Amino acid sequence: MDIIAKEKDTLVFVEVKTRTSMAFGPPQLAVTPFKQRQLSKVALHFLKEKKLEDIKARFDVVAILLPPEKEKIELIRNAFDLQYP
């Protein structure tokens, strides 16, 4: 989990992935189902610790592609749903 932000009444958990090549696909592909489960566990723990279980939350991914490929930054809102253990 790279960033925890708030947008209006929603808590936003953000994972940032960076690549310098498309050889293994776009950066967002690195947020695998296994990684989504890990991020979900962290988010659930955070919400419980801060007593925020009733707040709306979502998961975004920021995918960054750096040179030598063409530089690109993409925000993927609601990239995946909360994965319960």
C-alpha cells in the first residue's frame, strides 16, 4: 500500500506500480490477485485499527511507465474490489 488518501466521503487505498519496459506487460498487471488479497488485508486492518469500518473505501492503481518507453501515468479508479480472507 503506497498511498492512503481521502476523496470526499471515500477512503482511497492506492497501489503504485512502475515499469521501464512493456516487456512483461503494463505496470498494472503487477497487481495480481495475490497482491490484491494482500492489499485487502492491510486495508481491513487499517480500517479496524482506525475504527473506520463504516466508511466507504476503494482501491486505485497508479500505473507508471518510464522511458525508454513513452512516459505514461495512468490512474485506474476502482481497480479491484476488496478481497475478504
